[in-house]
Amino acid sequence: MQYPNFDGTGVALVTPFKKDDNVDFRALSDVIEHVINNKVEYLVALGTTGETPVLTEDEQISVLKHIIDVNKGRIPVVAGLGGNNTSALLEKIARWDLSGVDAILTASPHYNKPSQKGIHAHFMAVAEASPLPIIIYNVPSRTGSNMLAATTLALACESEKFVGVKEASGDMNQIMTIAAKKPGHFKLISGDDALSLPMISLGGAGVISVIGNAFPRQFSEMVRLALDNKWKDARRIHFSLLEIIDQLFVEGSPSGIKAALNILNICENHVRLPLAPISRSTYMKLSDLIKSIPI
């Protein structure tokens, strides 16, 4: 089966909120147009950056539909669908209308801390249920358990439904093992903006990015340059954005990227509890860094 190409930069879209805590669909449209017009390769809806855990299911469906409607088929759309109750996730996949979605991004189950055998069985059940290709997401800092390279590689080899892994373990030995042994159809995708360049140098296909919400043109150009082996130019952009990337995560994400988008006049600086806005001092430091970057 022919699947979309997920090389390059995908952006894990924020979900803007109004001051009354409702979803700001007009601002969401602005974010979508901002990243598409600045040449990212695909959109990722309903990820952690989109504050999906604090959206009701009706809001999740509405946000996804809005992204699909605004995109109008211009670039691929990946939808985040995950959970730590496998049977509930399978039911959700069956129930949702996924028209206009090109792939599913689904994280290793959080909180339960399953064994590698449990993680493998969970993903194989998702592959059986999903009508779409799947990007596995390994993010142990959020899930509480790491999916080992051997588990990722076993999944990649057992089903071509798995088209890639968003790797955010930060473990370069693990990342290198996946890069060295993965099958040809399977993409190694960075889940850390700061590690995108070194991961591409090891054979990675690109990144699902947070900073891409704010600086899609610069960051996606860096990724394309690296994929074209133009390392000097790619490093120049990488280092120009590195301090901003670090600052975005000082007080947690997506609080940092929401502040950056507010500084750029793209959306309001509102997050839902239990998240909180970044401090005034961090906001001012981020503002100073952003003003140094040509828009």
C-alpha cells in the first residue's frame, strides 16, 4: 500500500484558547495558515502540544475537523490518538470519522508502565484496528516507560502499517540502534527539536516539531538542508534557534510555545489547567530571543 511521505517537518499544532477558556478556532486557523504558508511538510493534530489531555472528546473531534477543513488537502494531516486503555483506544479508532486524516500518531501507553511485551501487544492491536498507517511515539518523560529499540524494530518488521517512530527518548544509543537496523519503509522521526539535526545525520527522516508553530520557515528549511546533506547551512539555522528551543521548555510545553506565539501576535497566551503560563521573567527572555530572529 502507498502511504504519504513523512519526510521533513511536521508541526505538532497548539490548540489556542480564548480568555474564557474556550477553543479559539479563528486563532487555530491563523496557526495553520502560518505553518502551511511557511512550507512545513505536514500537520500533526491532537498531540501533547495541542493540550489534548484537557480537551473533551467533542472538542478533540471539532479541533481535528477544523484542521482538516482549513488545510483543504494541501499537506498531509496526522491525528494523535492514544491512551493507556487499549480496548478503549481501539473503540475510539473505530468510532471516529478519520476522513481527511493520513496517519495516526499514537504514544506508548502512559502511567500503567507496561512491560515491553505489553507495549508490543498494545501496538499490534492498534495496527489491527487502524485503517490508517501509524507513527509510533516513544516519549518516556511523559509516559513513564521507555519503548526499547528492540520493541520498536520488532513492530516495524512485523507490520508495514507502522511507517515510523517519533523518538523522544533522548537516548542516542537507542536512536542509533533504530537507525542502523530499521527496515527501509520505516521512518526515524525526531521528537526533540534540539536533536533533529543530529538524528538526521544518523539517517532520520525529519521531525515532529514544537518550535515549528512559531518559526516554521526557518526550522523546516534547516531540516530540508540537512536532508540534502547541506550541513554547514543547516547548522547555521540550528544554532540560531537552539537557545529559543531550550527556552521554550524551561517551564514546560506547550506553555513556552504558546508564549512564543503570543509574542509573534499569532494567538493568545492561554493554557488550560493543570498547565500554567510561563513566568514573566521567562516570557521576557523569550521575547528578547525571538526579536533577534528575522521573521
